Amino acid sequence: MSFLSCDAPKTNYLTGLGRWWLLRFAAKFVVPSYSRLRPDSETLGLSGMGHIDESERRYAAEVKPMIRNIYRAVVVGLGGIVVTLLLASCDRPTPDERLADGHSEFSMDATDNLSPNETSQQWITLFDGESLTGWTDAQGNPVGESWTAIDGELTLLAGGGGDILTAQAYGDFELSLEWKISEGGNSGVIYRVLRDGRAVWMSGVEYQVLDDASFPQLAGTAEVAGSAFALYGAQSSVTRPAGTYNDALIRVKDGHVQHWLNGTLVAEFTLWSADWQARFAASKFAVYNQFARAEVGYIALQDHGNRVWYRNIKLRAL
């Protein structure tokens, strides 16, 4: 960052300096000049040739200096505006540069809400419990009002808010979080997502979030909670009732993936193994050539139209 940095104290100071500069020259040149411009009764009563010499003298003595003062005021004032705008605007980085530096409007202190032990193990927090800092919508813009932070919970108040993504992308990782779903609700945690303008499930694998009790017909399928949706079903039914928090852990390392639910390993697979390819070819994802191809991608929380809550969202790069 150069001398023309955009820190708030410097910007505020420069802006105030510019205003002072303009007011100073307005008081020095414009106001006195305007007062001279006002004609008196004698000037207004000029008539006939006898007053021409007096008018010329007054023009030379007052009007010409007034014009010079106004010219100076305009030139100096415009100079003040230009310099102030240049200094105040500074060399602001682009959004991509800010993301690369880890200082974007979407970034936060990655050690918030972590224990010393978690910090020493290189965990970072993805949700500070108070705001949507660190999250964007699918297009990389600020998150809309349907998703909000309330009492340490990241919650979808109503459907229609769209899926939300982490501001940063990740490769191999462990992701730990707690989720709670409304009765009859459905959501998901989708990982290694591409931000390519398409639905997040077209590129990322989904850890299913579901109120299993409301969907007994799905028992034994790859659509129950903890499953890699539509690919690998959860092998144990350990989901807690709707309205109760569940513990989830997703581990991705060198193509090997584990889904944990409430302390139990419920699904395990290797991306693009022979078994994976067979399941993929028979799934609805087979028509999407970018599905599960990214080695680095974003983490998304799905808006499936139902109320859902997440908290204690933490990640450790592997």
C-alpha cells in the first residue's frame, strides 16, 4: 500500500482539510467581492455622459479586483476539490485484491470464538456469531435480509434468500459446525463449490441437512441427514429431533471424504474412485461436467425454503 492509503483517519482528515480550504477562500475572496458587486444608489442613478469617468474609475478600482478575486477563488477552490478527491479516494484495491489480501469487507478475525487449543490446532471461525461478515451471496455480493445472525446463530428466516457462500475458498479441510432444522425442513452444507453463476449443487458435494423424522420414506437412501446427497447414504440413523442441534464434521483430504454426524462416521468415500464414478454416472449430477471437479472451492449453506440454524462454524485447512 502506498502513501495514499485509505485508512479512515487519514481520509477523514483530508476531507476536513479540503472543506476548510474551500471555506477559507470563499471567505477571503468571494464574499468581499460579492459585497463590492452590490450597486449603491449613486451608481444606480448614473445617467448622462457626466458620470462615465466616475464609472470607469469605480470599475478599475473595484470591479477589476473583484473579478481577479473571483478567478483566484475558482482556481484555488477547484484545486482544493481535485486534490482532496485524489487524496481521499487513494489507491483503493479492487474487491478481488482485498479478498486476496484477506482484508475485504467480507473478512473477519479468524480466531474469534475459538479456544486456545483450537487456535493452536489452526482452526479458524467462519461465523463470528454476530454478523454475516465472511459470507456472500452466490454472486459474491453482501448477503440479503433472509439470512441473519441472531444470538450466536446464523439462521435462514424464510425461503427465498438464496444460498450463501464463504468469502474465501478452501481445498483440503475439516469443517465443524452445529445445525438445527425446523420440522419438515431441508437444507445442506455444500463444499468445494464454484462461483460460476450456476446453482451451487451443480459443482459441490452436499452434506444433507434434514428432519429425518418427517421423511420416513427416505430411510436407507442417500437423502437422509449426513448423506453425500444422492450419492452415499448415511449408514447410521443418529439424527436428533427437529429443533435440536446436531454436530456435523466434514473432512476432505486428498480426495478422501468423511461425513460425521453427532460423533458417528456416517458416510465415507473417495472422489473419482471407481465406486464414485459408478454412482456419479447413475445420478442426476452426471450431466454437470464441473460437479465435484474443483480441488479448491467455496463452502455454501443451502436455502431450501425452510427455516434452518447454524452455529459454531469452524474450519481447519489440511
